[in-house]
Amino acid sequence: MTIDYALARELMVEQQVRPWEVLDAAVLDVIGRLPREAFVPEAQRALAYADIELPLGHGARMMKPVVEGRMLQALALQPGDSVLEVGTGSGYSTACLAAMAREVVSIELVPELATAARARLDATGLGTNVRIETADALHYAPTRQFDAVCVTGAVDTVPARFLEWLRPGGRLFVVRGRAPVMEAVLLRHTGDVNSPAVESLFETELEYLRGAEPAPQFSF
């Protein structure tokens, strides 16, 4: 069966993303034209525009389109922005970020995922302003700060180092808390990393970043 991906993309925007309060014209333009199917494992390609998470292997999952849309909208990226993405995954969110910002540095813990994402970005020509590094976010030490940080996996609590990666005025998108109810939030660097401005965005559920899960609870 031949799939009309352009039509599927249009329906995804109009039936999923826009009704979920994603109204930013720049965001709708990006997700309405980037080929999401090119970033999905071949066995899952028919589901590229479905309202579900898709398995990528190695315990990773591709976020739902609606979550990606809300994430991009919350970050309010400008053409001159420098972005750090935590969790490259399939490379699709990376491509979206790169289409809206000046540059993206994306870190991925799993080398195989990083390599596959790089290949997809190169094949689509959407990664010319993207650098992918294989690194553990909980030990990552960049040599500079960023206008925006986008975390594509959940954390139990937001590590202080994530805020230290922001320039004053910078924005951090992250999903925090414990399943089944997690909270997507936008944190703004107000000049004091210990007192960020916090905006609650929506409830969702994501896989945890490795090492950022809740501590085990023991009962006796």
C-alpha cells in the first residue's frame, strides 16, 4: 500500500497538533513540512503520523507529534538561538529545532541512536547546523551556555546542571515527576539558577532519561 505522507502530515497537523493548542505559525509550518517518516524506523513508517509514541530500540521512544508541537511552541525559538537538545533519539525533534534556530548541539547516550540520527539528518539535508555528541546528560559539561535547552526524556527532579547550561533569560523545556502523571514545564533563567521562573504547560508521560529515574522505594 502506498502512503500519501504529505496528506498524512497535513492531517496530523489539523487533527492532532493544532487541536492540542499548538497555534504558533512557525511551529505549524515546521512540523507541517518536515518529513517525519524519514526519521522513523522502516518497520514503523506507516505509523509515522499516528498519535502514539514509536519505539526506536535501546529503550528509547519517539514522542507523540502533539508533545513535540507543544515543546517547540513553549521554547519560542528565534532564528539566532543556540539550542542544546538532551536526547537525540530519532533525530526528528533535532531537525525541527534546527529549522527554527541558528544551531543545535544534541547529546545522545546511546551511540547507535546517535549514529542513526546523524545519518537521517544528513540524508534529508536537515542537519547542516546540527552537531551530535555521544554523552551522558547527567555528566555532560559543555564549554558554553545556550539560549534554549530541550530535554526529550523525563526526570524525577530537574538536575541543577540543566539550568546552569542556560544563558540568563534562556528557556528549558523538561518533563518532570512520576508516572502515570508527569508535568511538562518551561523553566526560565532569571539570573539566579536556584530561582528559575517555572511555567506549568501540560500533563504527559515520557520514558526517563537513564539515571534520572526516581530512587527505588523500599518497604520493610
